[in-house]
Amino acid sequence: MAINYEVRFATNPVDFKSYDTERIRNQFLIRDIMIPGNIRMVYSHYDRLIVGGAVPSGAPLVLETIDPLKAEYFLQRREIGIINVGNAGIIEVDGEFYELNMKEGIYIGRENKKVVLKSVDKDKPAHFYFNSAPAHKKFQTRKVGLADAQVAEPGSLETSNARRINKLLVQGVVDTCQVQMGITDLKTGSVWNTMPPHVHSRRMEAYFYFNVPEGQAICHYMGEPNETRHIWMANEEAVLSPPWSIHSAAGTSNYSFIWGMAGENLDYSDMDWSKPEELK
């Protein structure tokens, strides 16, 4: 088993204005998240969020600590949210077992020492996507499915942004310290997500795009509302979104994505909106 990780530092929005395509992609795009037989993660200095993926295609994968944490075990001072975007999988948490099917998630609180990720069928592996953040308190481990989610259906087909937002790991569903996660599904005929866009300087965010059809792509928009940039993305890739940046995208087809947040508060509706005609 291999755990691959890298560290990404925070960026000043003034400096960001001068970045070329390569630097933007190196700083914010996370590629090769789902590597068979591996756990891959990025330790971000935006609210110390860790973004990662695990594909247990053979032996089970153990979520071990990494050097930047300076911890005895991964969740010594952290919490984690995990959502399965592949085939059926099993997550063991200190001797308790939880089966996760496609689009089911789990919240695991701090001080859980042993987290093991497995596939029900190693030839049809699970694809576990996760976000982890520092935690000041231990909350109960809980599995969450789409039936448990808070649901919103904003947008319309007329504006190409009809979508279903499934709030899985949010206040009112699961108790967490920082981590919030959910899944947004674009309806057939719609391509825009998070439109109109917003920023929330109290929280950073990460997006993970999946269910992107072969041969299609996502154009993710970021930057300050009056100084936007874009990143072209493929299936099962993630992007970091700083607190000063909008986060919105359009696809060449409909798709799904997982949004995850960490930061100052747990108020999902805490957003500063930008009208489409205000964007530059």
C-alpha cells in the first residue's frame, strides 16, 4: 500500500492575478486522486483541509498519519468526511464496520485510531473521496445516505442550471466541528453549477467532479468576482477554492460533484452572492 501526499500553500489574491495557466493548475487543480491500490491526498494550508481519494483495489487500505500532521495517528486531532463514488465499499472504524454504496457517506470524528478502507469486490473497487479538517471536539461516527440528506433544487432548465443539492454532512444532519460535504447532481440539459456564484470569506471550499462522461470536460471558474480565471478539468479531479474566490463551473455535459468546506462557521447559507452581470 502507498500513501501519496503533497502540501499546497495559500495564495494571495493580488499575486493570483498574474498566474499563467500552468501555475493556476499546479496551485489549485488536484489530479490523479483515484489511484488503484493507493491513498492520495493534498494537505492544503487553506483551513488545513486535506483533500484525498482512496481506491482499495487489492488489500485493504489503512488511513495512516502523514508527516505534516505530526500526530500519532491520522484522526488524533482531526475529523473526516468520506463519500463513495464507486462500487460498494466497507469502512472499518475502530472495529465497527460501515458499508457504503455509491453516493453514501460517513462522518468520522477525532480520536478514532484505526480507519480501514475496503472494497466489497476488489475487482469492482470503491472510490472513496474524503475531506479532513482539524477538530476541537469528538463527535459520533455516523453513516449518511441520500435519504438522510437535506435537499434543495435550485436553478432551472431555462438557465441551464437545474440541479439537486444533497446536503449530507451538514449542520442539522450530522454534528461536525468544521467539515461539511454534499453532492450536487446536474439535471439533463443543465451544465452550470453554483450559478449565480458566490464567495464566503469565512470558509474555503473544494470541489470534486465525477460522473463526467467520457470525452466531456468541466470548465471550473475561480478568482475574485472582478478578476476571474478558469481551469479545464476531467472526471474524478478536484480543485481547491480559496475563501476569496468564486467557485462555479460549466460542463460540456451534465455531471455530478462533491463540495466540501471547512472554516469559520457551519452556516451553509453564509454566502456573498455575485450577479452574473457583475462578473469580469
